[in-house]
Amino acid sequence: MKKFDDDRYISHLSIDCVIFGYRDKELKVLISKFKFGKGSWSLPGGYILKTEGIDKAASRILKERTGLENIYLEQFRVFGDENRIVNSRYKDTIKSELTKFDPQRFDADVTDWLTSRFVCIGYYALVDISKVNPQNGEFDEYLEWRSIRDLPEMIHDHSEILTVALDALRQNLDQKLIGFNLLPETFTMREVQELYEAVYNRPFVITNFQKKILDLNVLERLEKKFTGAANKAPYLYRFKK
Amino acid sequence: MKKFDDDRYISHLSIDCVIFGYRDKELKVLISKFKFGKGSWSLPGGYILKTEGIDKAASRILKERTGLENIYLEQFRVFGDENRIVNSRYKDTIKSELTKFDPQRFDADVTDWLTSRFVCIGYYALVDISKVNPQNGEFDEYLEWRSIRDLPEMIHDHSEILTVALDALRQNLDQKLIGFNLLPETFTMREVQELYEAVYNRPFVITNFQKKILDLNVLERLEKKFTGAANKAPYLYRFKK
DNA sequence: GCAAAAGTGTTTTTCCTACACCCATGC
DNA sequence: GCATGGGTGTAGGAAAAACACTTTTGC
């Protein structure tokens, strides 16, 4: 394999993505079992081409891992402490494992570049989890949807990045009406409520929740959904474009 | 003068600061009459040392221009469009004027560096305007406090950055109780109200405003302030630490 | 009919707004 | 006393929360 071409990218600047999905009444995050650094977990990330806008770079990185385009994306914070990588206890392991893995592709220059000081722009993404087909990146052993209530130890400051992303999501979910990006095309009111309960980790009163959401006037009611259960069939809704 | 040492800084990454102050019932921004680029206006900004955290860099840049330390600072957005500098109509003028101004300090390498593509981290700062003693930076002809209702044309995308900063301030003023950073140590309730009116550009009902602020329970009431005016003396307040 | 869940309507509470009123101050 | 602005109390209304009730569905 040919040498990793760090020269195409802006140095010392990276993007990390917190990809949120929703399934089984749980808010989930797509994280990567990292090939290097003792098999720790990491957020999907990447670098910015010298000729590429940062939103474009984030979209590209997401496309690579999820296969999806036009994903809902929000920049939420820059992480730029001078020691965030340099003092990381993963740094040296990663460096030596990279070299061992492929000395052609990762020579000393490249591993220095990869493990140097990085300022990281954090983005979070909201996806319809059923549409995602996770694709390993170059540094991923595999990707996995993990519940936000059951997160493993993560590399560098990625746990902190994730926490800040979740805070930002909680702040924006209501205000910007972005929650529907986590649901399929059509959904019942109960599903919306369960999503909110998963994000905020607290119950809502069903009748008031329904009123609140319908009063927003952003949903259109479709036909009923007959599940075969012995109870009244709920309406399906769709987000108005 | 010796050559501008771009090698100390992370390349393609900059910080711009929107410094808010409050005086004469108006919200003001400290902006710089730029020495180059036809004397346009610009936001105070700077670069990040390779060994320096970004918050630290922002503090340093602010210290240089205002003389103050421990300023309230908030990161609010990254501006990373690939064309934000490259396609700017100011780029070529700035480049040639820099060279003419000091060919030793700004040779071709340096001017290329300075006018290359930059990703810019936006910070806003809140200061007690009476404590600021504006200091020109290397590229400033002079600095000036301008009302947000009377802003000049600005270089590159600095007008947009300013607009986004003001939006972020409006979002956070209430929520994070940061407004008091714009006021002196002690202040009357009316002064708080006038500050809010300046920021949001709308009137508040005085009685209800007072109740709202006092109910936050973050102010302590001090002695009265006798102004010599023929009316009841208002209380002074101080922000509880 | 019955259990389960959906959905609607009503009451209660809380919060916000408007406004009337009293208070301190200097002349 | 009086004009001026500071500060408090209260009534009305809108929005949110709590709760009671009706409807639909499959067995």
C-alpha cells in the first residue's frame, strides 16, 4: 500500500463525528473499535483536505462510514487543548502499532503527523439508523452502535467529546426540531415520545406530550397503523418538509 | 524588523474575536481599522501557537488588544468554508500592501502564508468596557468601539462572523447569566435592564424585568445609590460569585 | 364483554404580563 | 407639596401539567 498522503490535508486539524441513531428505545452512537492503541474505542473522524470546506469534510467522513448523503450535521464545539493528543496515554502505542501494521504506508513522518498535536472540530450527526450500513475506515477494526447508557472507555478525549455532543443534542432537539432525523419516514406519536424519553432519560406524560408535539404544527397525520395488537391503532405521522 | 515567524503557528487555523462591550445604552464591538486592504475594518484576531491550547490563544489575543486577563470568553462557531479567504476581494490588495509596508518582515512566503486558506475559530468576549485600554495589534491602524447598530463594511466574512456572534450572545445571555460581565462591579437594576434592551433591541416592562432578574437569585443588594436626582435612590447590586 | 393502548376533554396549577399603587428623593 | 423615577402588590390570562374519560382494536 502506498504511503499515507498527509500532504493533502490541513495539518493539526481534524474532525470527529458523533453519529447518533435510535433503535430499541435507546439513543445510540456509532463508534469504532480502533485497530491500534490496544483496541480501544474511538469516534469516527478524519482530516480536512486543503481545498475542502469543513462542512464538506464532515459530510465526506460521514458518507465513508455510513454510506449516506445529506445527513443532518451540526458543528458543536472545537477541542483544542494543547495536550489532548500529545499527553494521551494512547499516543505511543498507536504510533508503534501503526508502523508495525504497514511500514510502507506509515513511516516515521506519517506517524509523527498522525500523532502530533491536533485541534479537533466536533460535529454530531443524526441518522435514520435503519438506513445506515456501517463501513470500516482505514483505522477501524469494526464499527458498532452502542447505547449512550453503555459506553466503553474511549481513546484520547473522545469520551468528553461525546458528552459535550449529547449536551448539545439535548439543547437543540426541541428548539430546532431535529429529532425527526433520528426516526424513519413515518412513525407513531408514541415512537416520538420514546425517542424523547431516550434522549432526555426521563418520562413524559403521554397526553401532554402529544399535544405539545402536534401544536408545533410540523407533522402531518397519515393513515392508521394496524399492528394486530388488541388495542386502538395509532396514527402514523410524517414530518412536513 | 525581522521576518514574521509563521513557523511558530499552526498553519491554516486562526482565531477571530468579537469583543462586546456596553456603554451609553448601546452594545458595542471592538473592531480594528485594518492597516491593509484599503483600510477596511476587521475583527481582532490571531494565530495559535503550536504548543498552545485554543482557549489560551484566544485569551492571549484578547490580552494583547484589551490589556485584560480573565475575560469571559465563549467559543461560538468555526468558519471553514474553503473560499472564505481565497476568494475574498481583499486578498490581493492585502498581499501587495503587506510587502510594500515591510518587505523584510513580509516576504513572499509570509504573505502567501497569511493570505492562504484559513479555518477560523470564532470566540466572543464580554468585557467591562471601562476597564479596556485598546492596544493596536500588528495589523491594526487603530481600534474602535462601534455600536452594533452602526457597523462598517468588514473584510472577508467578518460581518457574518459578527452576526453569528451576536446571535450566540442573545441565545446565551439569559441562559448562562453572562450579561453581568458587560457591567461594572456594581450596577442598578435599571442598568441591567438597559443592557438587556440594547442586546435584544426591544423594550422590557420595568416591573416584570426586575422581578425576573431578582428571582434568578444571583444578585446581592447593596446600599442605595444617591445620584442627586429628585427621585427615589435605586439600590446597587452586585453579581454573587 | 374485556383488556390494552390511543386519543380527547377538563381541571388545576404555574408562570408571565399588565397595571395600579405606594415610596423615597430633591427642590 | 410636588414632580420624578424606584419598587411592591395584585389581578387577569396564557401556557403547561395533571387527571378523568371516551374510543378503537383483537380476542
